[in-house]
Amino acid sequence: MDISGIPLFAMLRQRLGYLGERQRVIAQNVANADTPGYAPRDLKAFAFSAQLQSQAGMAMMQPSQTAPAHMPGSARRMGGAGAFRSTVGADSETTLDGNAVVLEDQMIKMNQSRMEYDAAIGFYQKSMTLLRMAARPPGR
């Protein structure tokens, strides 16, 4: 069974890729904390709706009406999302040599990214457990 075809797992893989890339960008910021003129970078925030749109591609999406009492859905066009984009943003202070990296801010970002990574891994593990449970024969 190939789980990469399941949209939930594809979105989780993209989320984990985003968080891994964000950790790399933050690590570069920390490594350049003493580089004159260096401006810290960060990635554009990961949005669930953008990832949902990228899964749908440019296709028309229409919710299905599964019962007569349900409201009919309307079709709408959804666009794709691009790759992760790095943004340059100044932190709260800049030193005399032009370096704008604040290590405390970078550590907060790194910790936040780590917590989000752990949550995504936990969700992935729970989803795999549910798939294994569903694949088991009855009575086991």
C-alpha cells in the first residue's frame, strides 16, 4: 500500500518538509549571528488552506451532496501553491556592524518549529495507527 497517494499523508509530508526547511534557515541565522550586515531570514508561514489548494491543483472542487436534506455545494476553482519562500525580515534590533540577528528570537523560532514538528509527527503516527487498525482482520 502506497500511502503517498493519500492526501492527508501528502500534506503531512509537505508540512514536515516545510518545518525541516525552516529549521535549516534558522540554523543559518544563528550561524551568521556575528556576520556584519547579515539580515535574518525566515520562511513564509505554512498555511493549511494553501496546502489543501496545492493538493487539489487547478481542478474544480465540488462538495458532494450525500443526502437530499444536505445543502448542495457550489463549484469553485482552487489554485496551486508554490514552494516555500524565504523572506528577509529584520529582527527587533540591529548592531553597529549591521547584523540584525537576535539569538533569543531565533531560539524562540527554533523551539516553536520543533514543537510543530513534534505535533506533525504525532499526528502522522496516530494516522498510521488508524490505518493499521482498519487493515486488520475483524476480531484481532
